[in-house]
Amino acid sequence: MRLGVLLSVVFLYPTLLSAHERVDPASVGLSVSELAPLEQAISDDIAAGALGGATLSIMKDGKLVYHKAYGTRGKGASEGPMRTDDIFRIYSMSKPITSVAIMKLHEDGKLNIKDPLHKYIPEYKSTTVLVNGAKLPQQQPITIEDLLRHTSGIVYGFFGDTPTRTEYKKVNLYDPAQTNKDMALKLASLPLEHQPGTKWEYSHSTDVLGHVIEIASGQSLGEYVEATILNPLGMEDTGFHVPEDKQDRVVEPQYPGLLNPMMKSAYQSGGGGMLSTADDYLTFTSMILNGGSYKGVQILKPETVAMMTTDQLGGITPGNYNLLGQGYGFGYGFAVRTDPVAAIAGTVGDYWWGGYAGTYFWIDPAHDLIVVYMMQAPKLRAPYRPKIRGAVYRALNN
């Protein structure tokens, strides 16, 4: 089937109004025709039943130049054509938002990122490190900075095969009835995989930051994030659950197993529990690219954002599992490109992160570029990320 016919029959629906200023892509040097192979790939996966739908949004020079929805929301209460204001489980794209919240507390003098974690959660003073079957004492304390840059020694148990991760699998770390404090204390009782500050290892560190935020602010994580980030920026469709009046906008996966967005649970995962829309995440990323401000609202100072989006590993290398990929280090909540040579298209200084279910974004300051891609298809996230990057940079360079 020809692309034009397939677009009209299978998956392309009108774009809704956006809060972001729209301009002709050609006016900022973006060739939409170069995106045709990517659109074809999306349509093929929708036609094959591997993907229900997706949204793709591109901002260039502060203007929205591409903002489209493909396919449907999937089966259930929200069934219908996908729209650009639909709500997705963003999983680990929660991490940059939680990291901004920590840096806001740092700016306000309510904590210091160089502080030891045990200043806020004393149980972490005695956390051990599992080495060759023996639990050894920490050689130095975990710091808030370690949590921000995933050098705490804490890991994830849902992937990988190490003795530490085996211990993680014995504990229910995803109980919706637990509080953020419960989760943080469970992790404190488990061994670390590395000595703090010695290795980068993708982890539950941002979940622990969620409880630190509660201690330092005196509010729940959700309350603090809403008051200091979401409400000021007008991110009305982002949070830790979806209210009933928005249920018809929730995107469902082709296959079951993702978190229930309608459940308002005690546990608010700072590392992976949020839901959002393409428009809201464009607002958040615009704030970051603009040095901490958006439409006159200042969330962070420019120097704070510069710290977050600069590699902070200082020579610390990945441990057992390198999810950063060739050419990337890590700042405070973002993977940051440090090398012209990398496995994916991009520019030195670009930064990105993604979510388990397939959501993904990157910001390229050199091109004044933001790209946000949303889908709920975990098995497709790895192949789509380089595919989207390649298509967008070809569209910029042709």
C-alpha cells in the first residue's frame, strides 16, 4: 500500500491545538519529506499489530514544527483515534522531573546535593556492599549527588543477573500499598552492587530521591512536584495518577502488564510512576532548554540547569550494565553526549532519557531542538530510538 493511502486509512489523525507556537517546518529548515520513512515504519508496526499508536513532536528554535498522532489509544475505556493530547505512562521520564525537584530544594537551601544520604534517611549509614558473597561496609557514604547521577551503588532488580540483583528480586519493591518511605527503607536493607561513587549503574536511586524530597519539603512527592513544577508550568495533564474525567485520554498498550494509571496509590515512584502528554513534556523540556524558565516562569536558575545537563561522572565508568551507550555520560537526571562519535545520531552536548513503555525525548542545544516521542510498546523502544534520531537529523540536514 502506498504511504499516502496508508496514512489516511490506518493511523494519521488531525493534530489538535497545542499550547506551543506552530510554524511551517520549512521556515526553520526542517524537511518533513525526510520523515516519510519513519512515518512508514510507524504505520507498518500499527498495521502489523505490534503498535497501537504513537505521537511524535518536534520543536525547533522554540517553535513547534511537527506534532502528529498516529493509530489509536488501544482497547478499553479510552479506545479511539490517538490524539496529540492523550496521556501516556512515561515511566523513567519521571526521573528528570524528580531531579528538577531535588535541584529546586538545593537552590532553596533545604538540602545540599553534596550531603550524605544518611543525613535524611539514617538507615543508609549502615548499608553494605555485596562483594564475592561477602557484605562489606561502605568506604564512603552515598550522597544526594550519587542518587542524581546513579552512582549510589543501588541498582534495579528487574533486569540483569548479579548476586545483588538476586537479593532485590526477593523483596516486593513495587507494592502499590507501600509509601515512598517504605520503599526507601526496603532499599536501605538491601546490599549495594558497588561502593558509592565508583560506578554508574541504572537504578532505583531516583525513587530514593522521591522520599528525600518528602523529608526536605514536608510534603508528599506528588504535592511538592505539583506545587513547584507542574502547576507553575501549566502541566495540567502530568502527575502520578489520571483523574476519572481524563480516563478517556489514556493510551493503552497492545499487551497487558503496564501500571494502572487510574489507581491513586500511596507509592509515588519518582523514578517511574508519572503520566504525561506530549504537550506537557514539550513544556518541561522547553523549560530545561531555556535555562530553567518557560514563558516568564522561572523554575531553576540557568547555572543549575547547566549542572544538570553537563556530564557529572568525572571519569566514573558504567558498572555491569551500560545503558548509556557509546559517547554518553550522565548529568543530574539526563544522559549527556560527551563524544562526537556515538552509536546514535546527535551532537556533543545533547541530552536525553526515555521510559520503559517506549516514551523518549532528547534535547540538542546546538540545534535548538527538542524531540518528544510517545508510545506504549516496551518491545519497540530499543529499535525506535535510533530510528527517530536518524530521521530527525536527516530532516534537519536536507
